[in-house]
Amino acid sequence: MENNKPENLCQIGEIAKMAGTTVRTVRYYMEEGFIEPATRSAGGFYLFFPDTADTVFFVQKLRDAGFALKQIKALYEARKNGATGDEASSRVLALLEEQKRAIEKKISDYQKLEGEIREAMDLVSRCQGCERAPTRETCRKCSVLTSREKLPLPCQAII
């Protein structure tokens, strides 16, 4: 089989593999305007510059962090629609700052949750060896729990 792929261009499956995602995701990001093929092969396959994988990876990471595609699109459109580099960079910078603050808030929330989980693990480990039935009534009377002013959130949720 003859390879009619121009040098330094990648097929959609290669982009997906480099970005650590699926071909379907790459196609979706193409439909949404995040990426564009450089050209098509003689056989009609989309061909991309290798750095397209970086764009796909970045969009996927923002999605994983909980950003809506609308928010991510605003970032790309801010650059594309700026009349000057100054205008575009100001818009992009403002949007990146907004995304950074949102991520910092999530990190803080996750750190608090991690602390709660760590406390719950410590508390629950003290229950090992308990021979009583683990009912709500029994556990609420247990000195392991009653000696604490406040139960960690995971324990409150399961007891």
C-alpha cells in the first residue's frame, strides 16, 4: 500500500494518540472549530500539523478541569477575533486569569476534601476490631465518635 501522506503531517488517529484521547474527540474538536486540518490526503483523510495534538490536549485538560466548551471556545475566539495583537492578548489574558482563578478554587476545594477524607480514614481505622454491629444507632453511641466535637464530612455522610 502506497503512503500518500505529506511529510510532517499526521492523520487523525495519530493526533488522537499523541493527545491521549480518542479519534471521536479529535473529530468533535474539529467540528467545534478548535482545530483545523492542514489539508486532506489523496484518499480524503484529514491531515494535521503535529502541534495540533497540543491544542487537543489543552482543550481536553480544560474539559477535565470542568470547563464548559463555551468557556474554552471564548478563549480561542478572543485570539482569533482580536483586531490587533494587543486587543487579542488582552482578551486572552483576562480569560486565562479567569480560568486560573477557577482552577485555584477547585484545588482549594479538593484540598479541603482531601483533609476531610484523611480525617475520616483516621477515625474509621479506630473502628477496626470493633465487634458491634455497624448500625447508625450503635456507631453514634461509640466513644470513638462521641469523643469528637465534629465528625469529618465522609463519616457524617455514611453514619
